[in-house]
Amino acid sequence: MNLLALPAFADNYLWLLHDAHEAVVVDPGQAEPVLQALQERGLRLQAILVTHHHGDHVGGVETLRQATGATVYGPAREAIPAPFVPLAQGQTVQALGYSFTVLDVPGHTAGHIAYFCAQAEGGPLLFCGDTLFSGGCGRLFEGTAAQMQASLDQLAALPDDTRVCCAHEYTLANLKFARAVEPGNGELLHYSAQCETLRAQGLPTLPSRMTLERAINPFLRTRVPTVAAAAAGFAPSTDTRDAAAVLAALREWKNGFR
Ligand code: ZN
Ligand code: FE
């Protein structure tokens, strides 16, 4: 099984998973890069998995459906290009001979879902859209900090070796913020240097690994005392024992961070 990060727009990745003949794409904001990859490799598109309704994740759905006849799957609670198979927590999608389990991860949008494939060749796979990024998390457009905290808790509980396939290459900017939160985190400094090298070569920093994200991503570390203290340094009224309050403060801080 092969996993490709097809670049689109300024910083999106359209994840294409395929075997020798069939493919699945996640969040095709554009159709062209997907059609090109399918044609180059002689692949048939089996399924389109959508995590949430934003245009940079669904813009290519209609064209791809018409060109390939692929089945579209998406969040039951969001309006994405119909017809699609509506999905919620615990339901599964069968594709490429694997089972993808749906996780409800509201916060960035109200009905955002993620797809987890436990048995994937090469280690478990998570497609998390705009919920979890390497070193960061999505903005809270439609959900609360408490919802995002619960969503990130659910993702952080996935196996150590889970490959984290995020929808954007935001890693360097996220890590700059993460270093402001935890200047003494050695693993973070080491990972930052690795990512700088990858980006200088024009390579993706993704997929990341869940074990790494737990060690370096401040939004997965809201219960770590130094992280909570840093959040309170930005927003002094923050209750440092309340993970969601810490997350809310970090999110606010990051929104204005350059
Ligand atoms: Zn989005
Ligand atoms: Fe996005």
C-alpha cells in the first residue's frame, strides 16, 4: 500500500492511499492533482473520504465523483456535496481491503470527523483533516475549546506508531509557536531542526507520528504543568488545572502569534 501527499493550493495535502489498482483520496479540495496522480499510476478511485465541509477540503469532490464514479463519504452533521454516505463516531468505511473507523472530532467545525485505519500496512493511519496538525491544532471556527480538548484527547489515545496525516503543511509555523510555549523541550528543538531541513529540500514534514506529537505538540500537552504555566503567562485568568481552559488560552495566543 502506498501513501502520497499530493500538494494543492498554498499548503494543503490531498492524501492518496493506493494499492496496485485502486485508490482512496482524503479531502480533495482540488480535483486536478488527484486525476493526474490516478492517470500517471493507472489507478481507479474507489472512495473519497471527507473530514469537514470547508472548500479547501471538498472543492474537487464533484468533479472527481463525475470523472471516476467513486463513492463519497463524509460527516453526517455537515453539508458536503451530495450524495454522500453520512458517517459518525464508530461507523466504518471499507476500502482497499481495509477498515477505516470514524471518530467524531468537533472543534474546528461542528461536525468534523477523522478516519483511523488500525491495520494499515506500515502502521496505523489517521486522517485528521484540520483537527490535529503537526505541532498544532485547527482554529476553533464552529466549536468550543472543551470540544477541541475532547477531540484531541481522543486522537492522542491512538497507538504510538499512528501515522498522522494532517491536511496542511503548517508545521514550521506551529513549531515556532510551540517553542515559545516550551523553550526547554529538547525533543521539540530536535524535531524543529529536522523539519527545517525537510522544508528547505521542498519535502513534506508529514505524516507525523502520534508518539512524537504527544511529546512536542502544545495542544496535546495542556495537562503538562510548564505548558499550563506558559498559557497562564499569556492569559493570567486561566485555570491551569483545566485542560480546556489551557487550550483556549493557547489557541488565543497562537491566533495572534507571528
Ligand atoms: Zn478547515
Ligand atoms: Fe483546511
